[in-house]
Amino acid sequence: MLSWLSKQVVTHTMARLRAGDPGPTLMLDAPDVQMTFPGDNSWAGVHSGKPAHERWLRRFARVGLQIFPDEVVAKGFPWNTTICVRGRDYLQSPHGETIYENRYVIWGRMAWGRLKEYEVYEDTEKTKRLDEYLAAKDPTLMAA
């Protein structure tokens, strides 16, 4: 039941993010949320606190990345819930050409319905190539 409910919430928040609205995701954040994104790219780092996470998500939406959860698994107690999301994301050019496509796993921890921390696992070489495309297309998309 917990995994089913979590899938509904994650599906909704990602749909809103695809539409350019990070608000529903931010509503789930604890004030001290910490998000870790791997690699040697402009997205990488440990983003601590809700304001830092918001800047990262707003950039994600501004770039136009499309993110989808394929599977969500949640377990634990309300004060210590583990959540795992496996999915895919991509970016298409205005002409419909696929610029970026990746698979990801998000491993996170929630407490009382608030996201406390999570880490993203994906092919960081693909993310680096996305950076190269963004830098050439519109350098303003390189900054949060």
C-alpha cells in the first residue's frame, strides 16, 4: 500500500515538474533536505537545504527536461521511510530530436512525509554531454 501511494505522489510531482512547476516537489521537502547528484557536470554536487534544492529543480524545469517514474518502492515507518524511484528522463529539441536520454535511480529517506535526503544514480557521461549541448545552445541554461 505504501509503495502504491508513493507512486501516485511521485507521478504527480514529476508531472508538475515536467510542466515547469517544481512546487509540489518542494512541498514535500524538509527545510534541511539534502540532494546529492553525481558526476563531473554542472548538475553535480550536494545541494543542502530547501533553497538550494529549489534552484536545482527550477533549472531542471527551465531546461525542459522530461522525467518519468517507472517504479516506486517505499518501506518503513512514518518517521523513517526509505523510498526508491527508478525511471527515465530526456530532453528533445524543438524539432523533436532527442538531445538527451537517461535512466536513473533515486534512493531517498523521508520522515513524516517530508523528504530528508536523496541521492540520484545515473549515467553521468550522458549528463556531461547534455551540458555540452546546453552550453552551445544557450549558456544561460548552465547556471541554477
